[in-house]
Amino acid sequence: MPQYYIWTIGCQMNKAESERLGSYLEQSGYQATATADEADFIVLNSCVVRQSAENRVINKLNALKPVKGSRPGITLAVTGCLVNSRVDQLKQRFPHVDYFFKPGDYPQWLEEPNKLRPVLPRHPSPTTFVPIIQGCDNLCTYCIVPYRRGRERSRPLAEIADEVKELVHRGVKEVTLLGQNVDSYGHDLPDQPDLADLLYELNTIDGIARLRFLTNHPKDMSPKLVEAVAELDKVCEQISLPVQSGDNDILIAMRRGYTVEDYRQLVTEIRSKIPEVALSTDVIVGFPSETEPQFQQTVSLLCELRFDTVHVAAYSPRPGTIAAKKFEDNIPSAEKRGRLIKIEQLQERIAAKINAQLLGRTVEVLVEGKNKGKWQSRTRTGKLVFFSDNNDCLGQLVKIRVEKTSPWSLQGKVKAHSND
Ligand code: SF4
């Protein structure tokens, strides 16, 4: 039986697409293998959202040259955000690659009749991802995604509901709905359902225990969606809301479409409606011409709003984006690195305090798998919890008494299993 190997980096969307592509290959007669050395068909699912990610993809592609040279019969394909509309140039640059195909598509010779209805994972994890909208109609000046993933295309609501029912049938307990901007879901569909409508529908499905969604755009997150999260029992109290900067001039240069004041008001609204909510955000430091006082505005906002999680990245110009064309990348790398570390250290202190409040409390977790001999699970708010237990807890809801906390995870003891 021919073997396949998929190497994936980047966002959850890439991971979900790789999982589905793997299932499709298995249906086409391939078998998964753990290393590229043994594979007949190798796929690199790439990310170029930052220079560091692109470098890793290029290194991986170069490392595969000798593999392809020694075994010319193997097929090497590249998908993900490296694949732009100029495939000819990519072919010239990487002649050892046999096929390039766009993110979310299927290789030409394995073409799915309906690309928007991807093959479901055959053996999904109890917690799995469901893409609901592809592409992005925003043009944040630093972002390459709209150029690679194209305009927004939503999947029909009924199709997603059917898919979630089928996933439940295959053992899934938790679904995370994915999109570059999930708040745009549905505007391109005939009846224009929105994400709140989709959540109301999915909440009625028997057997699904938890629903999440990623990623929100602060300018598009509606009061109706906040209400839905507050009201629906299966929708978890966890919201990702990338702010990117705490300075209004930088937000304008990024073309984010909101002000710090708008953002603060939205967070206040969310916290008043969903008191236990865990909020995460993304921040870019060292955007062109970001001054020290402007950076300090971001630091102040993070101190004020106290997020559960902050993902911080140093700006790197992405060729083809508006920022790369218009602005000089004029913050020295050492300065960017320094700002990034300051935010990481600040967030470590904030997350340590937030998580310490859970000490001694009992939380309900859903078990995702094993990690270094312990069960790995998550609270409804998305916090990682590790515990030991001799029962098979995979996919179970378990009540855990928290006995130890850190900025990144919790440890605890079982108080009760869901079926106790
Ligand atoms: S909302 Fe902005 S940052 Fe997010 S994918 Fe779209 S363009 Fe990129």
C-alpha cells in the first residue's frame, strides 16, 4: 500500500485541512507514515504569515531535495499559504516539487468534486476543528492571508450541521469552528445566516458537549454573538479577540477598523454578559515606526484588560502586502525582540495570577489525550489541565480539583467522572 506523509505548520486552519487531506488520501488507498523517508507521497502544508514560518518551510523544502533525488519515484506536493497565484515562479524556484495546490483544495489528480465539502477526519480526536469560512475580505496592511486564501466563502449552515452530527457519530465531543474571520460567517450565503444562528443550530445537536469558534475580528463581533455565547449551554466561555496594538495611530496604519476605545468597550460588554469568560488576544510589536510610547500604550492596555492568553509576534514584512509596499521596516530586530520579551514576561505574570485563582476550585474538563503519562484536558475556558487516572478517560468529561497552577497550565486530581 502506498504511504503518505503530511508536514504541517501554521494556524489551526492548516491543521484541520491537513487532517482532512490525510483522510482523503486514506480513502484513496494511501496509508499514513510517521516520516518523509518512508513516504511515497509527501505534502508540505505551509505557512508564510511570518518570516520565521516561511524560513522553516523553505528549509524543509530544501531538506527534501536529497530525498527526492535518491527516490525520484516519490511525489512531493506543497499546499498552504506559500502557494500564490504565480505557481510558475514557485516551480522555477523549487523544481523538485511535483505539484503546488491552493490551501483548502485537493491535489489535482485527487480532485474532490465539491471542494467546499471536505472529507471528514476518519478517526477524529474527541476535540476537532471544522472550517466554516475560507478566506478574508479584510485588508489588514501587514497580512498576507487575503492574497493567499482569497475572498470569503462560507459553507452552508445545513452542511456544517450535518458534518457536526457525523463527527459526533465518530466520537467527537467538542468542535471548534474555524475561519480567518468567523464573525463574517454567512454574509455570502442566500439567507445570510450569521455565526450566532449557526451556534444556535449546533447547540441542538445531541452528543456534542462543547462548541468553540476562532478567530474573531473586533470590528465585526456582534452583540447577537455575545448573547449567543452567554445563552447557549454548549458554547464555551472562551473568546479570541486579536487587538494587535494599543495605539490608535498604529491601528490606523494596520487598517484594523477599530479604535482602542471601541475595543475596550467590546471587552467590557463581553465580560458583563459572560462573567467567567477567558479572553485571548494577539499583538504585533515593532510595526513600522512604532515608537516606544506607542509600544507602552500596548503594554498599558494588556495590564488594564488582563487577558488569559496573549500571542505576541514581532512584525516582519510580507512581500505583496500593503505595509511592505508603503512602510519601511524601520524598527531594529533587537528592539522588536526586546518588546516581544517584555510582553511575554508581563503576560506570564498576569496569567500566573489569573490561573492561581483556580487553586482549590473544581473545574470540568474534557480529556483530549495523553501527554507524558498524564491525561491532557481542557476547561470550558480553554485552560490546559493535566491529571493522572487509571481509567480510560479519553473523550470523557471529568471533574478535577485544581491542586497546582502555572501561567501555562493546571494540575489536579479527579473528583468525579461524568458517568459517576
Ligand atoms: S482579519 Fe486581517 S489579520 Fe485576519 S486574516 Fe483577515 S486580513 Fe489577515
